[in-house]
Amino acid sequence: MPPAMDNSIRALKGVGDRRAALFEKWGISTVGDLLRLYPRDYEDWSHPLTVGEAPFGEPCCIRATALRAPAERRIRRGLILYKFEAGDAGARMTVTLFNSKYAADRVKAGETYLFYGVVGGGFTHREMSSPKIEPEEGEARIHPLYRSTEGLTSRVIENCVARGLEGMEREGLPDPLPEPLRRQEGLCSLTEALRSIHFPADQPALERARYRLIFEELLVLQLGLLRLKSRSRAASGVRILQDYTPDFTARLPFILTGAQARAMADCLRDMRAGPPMSRLIQGDVGSGKTAVAAGVAYSVIQNGWQAAMMAPTEILAEQHYKSLSALLEGNPLLGEEGIRVGLLTGSLPAARRRETLAALAAGEIQLLVGTHALLSEGVDFARLGLVITDEQHRFGVEQRALLAAKGDNPHLMVMSATPIPRTLALILYGDLDVSVLDELPPGRTPVATFAVDGRKRERAYGYVRKHLDQGRQGYIVCPLVEEQENGEETLTAASLASAVEVERKLAEGPFRGYRVGLLHGRMKPVEKERVMNAFSAGEIDLLVATTVIEVGVDVPNAVIMVIENAERFGLAQLHQLRGRVGRGRYASTCILISDAQNEEAVRRLKVMCETNDGFRIADEDLKLRGPGDFFGRRQHGLPSLRLADLSGGGDMRVFQRTQQLARSLLEEDPALERTEHAALAQEVRRLFAQVGEQGLN
Ligand code: ADP
Ligand code: MG
């Protein structure tokens, strides 16, 4: 028989196919998984009050005796009240239950119960509406509250967890944190922690459990990250002795900003000697990161090496491919040799893919641009010297490691537009040197941004037409959020239909007579390419698009953007979207249309109107959304944490402590192979399984 923890949750009494399926939706399939489903809050039933002691207006637990059985009263169709009096020697209260025959039937006159809820009314007449009611016996303790769903209430989960814990007590559980380490750090055992996180005896027990579990979670995170990043700094990198960036800048149609020139110089200095470069180029949208990457790649290639650039979407990869080929490929009229640029995406026809891979392996393609398809097997470089990831925040941390593994200690350049809080930067990029592009190319004016409600839509369209009439271009972004899956966009059939619908309505209505195009993630790659090319070439005036254009798309003549249902987007995303305009010498405008009334949405839109500063936006984002979401995988490619909060509070101290510990653990046992580390290694694999196992080795 497998150890209890690896058993399917179906082994638990009370879990049948239906509940198992619901659990599985949350990624819970074994008893062990279930025990790691931590409560999101607690109800303290441990010290029941008398009716007279109970405070008004806040949740509490009262011990009282039902004086009468509940009386049923039908108020109207679909609303039945059950009322009864409950009390003790000192006072009494009226208890009302709504439509819950089941709960009412359990209440017997003369029996004593625990009531959990909020007391209302006044001193002469106390009442409690819809309290939770449990028999006195065995219930006076702290109760866990779990996330719940239709068919899986917190109480049901609590019972399942209780049975799972019984199994754990019987069979024991391997503890990822070895005994000596626990003793040294003053941490309780895993069994104790799991028991107390679900059913704490008291507040201190809960604190001990939380501390121990957060410690474990962060240690596991650190170990995983360190192993991903463990590129030997001692190894020497490819030496790039000759600096060819002056030749490159001479080809550019513009003059580099000071920040761009500094960033390039930083990279060239890194690559001259010593360990491979690991550098983050951080610059707000539109700061000109591509040119920096191209210049550095150019130098590496002229020194006889290959370079790879990975972008998060096909549209962006195509665009880089086009602009880099134009810039770097030779001019036969001038007798120039030039650089051969290749493109690799998931949708390349098989024949072209074969051809590309062969040319790559032969070293003929010198710069390969692509999506995460670059990571796939069979993509072999002859002499990979430089790896660049564009818009790194859209990749998982492990993906840059995977790409780097395609060469022998290649130099690494990571580009990101998302300004992130310092703590998060430390986690994601702690091993990188940083160059900041803190200067925008000259002549840019901030994008004027307005938030309006739907009644102003026609006026907004009129304003767009005015710009189109002057030869400029624009975007209308539909609120069809496309989810990222393996770097590819997906769109449901329903929203797909409405994207098409929106485009048709606009083309036949307010934008009749203009050239209107449509771009969404479900289109065939050749279609996408055709539309993007036409838009870049100025053959389309107005592009109706989904969030596929969120990152990287660069058409400087596009100066106006309307974002429909703007409240549906997060701040970071709005900032990225808005970054598609304001990229050239024309003053640009962004109009956010939203009828939302809720405070948070209004606040977000206000922030957008007030500032173009990515760092301020990131800070506001963190404040508004809270750390849970912010640290979520969608934003930054980190595995999501269950308990720890890294937004700058107390858990940061644990974070730093675990960082030291992880380092010394890996020094002793680099592959975590020792028996006493087996359970720990398993947890590392489990946490990073969400982000792709292969990245770990
Ligand atoms: P991002 O940092 O958002 O990736 P890009 O590299 O796409 O920005 O550059 C944004 C736009 O600015 C592009 O059209 C690019 O050609 C242009 N650009 C970049 N550097 C300069 C510069 N020094 N002077 C003028 N335009 C520039
Ligand atoms: Mg870019």
C-alpha cells in the first residue's frame, strides 16, 4: 500500500467522484496535496461567550440553549424564515435562519449549541441572523476556513482534512526540513505544523505552524531559484574582444540616447573577459531596448559567434525578425556581406523549420529570433555566444536557463519593461547585473491619457478619425483578455466571435471609409503577419486588436489608442498596452473607456491618467492588487506561494535567512542528493513543477 499521503483523496471517507473532481480542479489529487491546502482564515470558536458578553456588530461565538424548536414562517415564495429563542441564565437572543430547513431541523428545544455569527439589535432585544450552529460537543475550537466552491464547502473540506490528518498521524510524514536544521532555526516538525495550520490549539500554535511552513516554502523557493541560476560564475565565458558597436550605430537611422550607449558599453565590458555576462536591461516601454540588444548581438556575431533572441509572442518575434534583418543583413549594392538572421516560431512550416535548423547547426544563421520554440529539442547552435530574452517578465525564470543551456556558458542578456518592486527584482534577477535605460529617445511627449464613460464613445471615435485623417494610425483594444499558454495566445470561441463582431461594426459604422484591420491570437500566423505588415506599412488605418499587441509592437506612426472596458485590465497591462503609442515624434493620446463604478477600477484609471512613469504604476499596482496576485505567475513567471508574502513585510526577513541557508545547503550538497535532503528535493521539484520540470536540471 502506498504511504497514506500519496493516496488519492478518494481514499478519504466522504470523497466520491464528484468531490474528487472538484478538488482536482484546484490541483489537489492526493491526501498530501489536500493537507497543503491551507485555510485562508479562521473562526475562533474556542472561547464561547454568554449571550450577555457578546459584542455587537462583530463575529463571535456564543454558547446558548435553544429555548424552543425553530418556528417556520413562509414570507413569500422562495423565502422561509426559521426563528427561535436561545439563551442562558443571563440573557437571550432571537435566532433567525433563512431558507435553511436542514440547519433548523437540527435544532432541538432544550439542547445547548454554539452559535457563530454577528449579534445585532439592542440591549433589550438581541438577535443573530444566519449564524453557524454546531452542537456544543467538540466544536469549541479554532475552525479553519477554506476557499470554497459550489459542492465543496469549507466545512466539507475541513472534515476531509481532519481525516487526512488522522492518516498522517498514523503513518508519519517525511519532513523536508532535516531535524538538525529545525533545531537550529527553532522550527516545529511538519506533522505538528500541518496539524496546527488546520486545527490550531491556540493563537501561538498557529503562529508556530505558519512560521515553519513559510520558512519551508521560502527555502524551497530559494533552492529552486539558486539551482536555476547556478551558472558557474567561475567558468569563463565566450570572450568578445573586439567592439563592433560603432559600426552598428553608424547603420542606425537615429542617434543612441546616452542611456542606450551606456548599456551597450556595460555589455561589451562584461563580455571582454571573465565569467559569462548576466545582465538585465531594464527600461520603460519605448526606451529603445531593441537597439541595445541588436548592437550587442552585432558585436558578438562579428566576433564569430551566434546569438539568439527570444520573444514572448509570435507577433513580437516576427517584428524583431523583420526589423533586425533590415538593419543587419547586408546591402548587396554596397558589396556588403551582412548578417544572416533566422526566424523560429512554433508555426513555421516543417520544411522551413528543417532548413532553418540545418542552417543554424551549420553556423550559417548568425542571429536566430524566435518564440519559446527556441527552447525545443533539435534547436542546436554551432557556436552560441549570446542569449537575449526580450520582455523577460513574460517568461518563467526557468526558461532563460533553458535557453542558456543551448550553448556552453553563453553570455546572457535579459530585457524587461516591467518596472518591479525591489524585493521582487531581487528574487527574479538577484543574480544579474543591471543597466537601466532611464532616458527616452528625444522628442517623445508623454501619452496624454483620459478616462471617459461609454456615453463619450462617439466623441472618442470622432477624435480618432481626426488623427486618421491626418495620416496617423490608431488602435482600438477590445477587452478580450487572452490567456497565455506556453507563450501562445488562446481565445475562447465566444470572445473570438465578438472580436470579429466589434471589428465589423466599427468598419461599417463609425469607421466606414477607413481601412480597418483585425488582429487576435487565434488568427493563423500568416494572417497575423499579413495584418501586422500592412499596419506597419501604413496600409491599415485602424487596428482593432486584443491584448496580443500588449508587448513589444512598435509602429511609431500609431498615435492614438482607445481601450474598451478598460477596467478589465490590470495596471501593468494598461501601461504595456498604452506603450504601443507615443513611440515616435507625434504627440499621442490614449482614451480609456469604462463604465465601472467600483473604487478600485476608478483608482486604476486615475493612476493611468496621472502618470506615464512605469515605476509609479508598478507601485500602485502592488498596493491595489496585493502581493498574492502581484507575485502570481502570470505577471512574472514565479511559482505562486501559498503562505509567504514578499511584498516587504515580516516574511522578507525569513526570505533573507532562507537565502543564506539555501546557499550553504547547496554548497554542501549541490544536487540535493543526500538521503536527509530527499524530501526537500521533492518539494523543490513540486513547487517548480508548475513552471516546467526540465528547467531544474
Ligand atoms: P522598447 O524599449 O519598448 O523595446 P523599442 O526598442 O521598441 O522600445 O524602441 C521604441 C522605438 O524608438 C522604436 O521605434 C525605435 O526605433 C525607436 N528608437 C530607439 N532608440 C531611439 C533613439 N535613440 N532615437 C530615436 N528613436 C529611437
Ligand atoms: Mg521591446
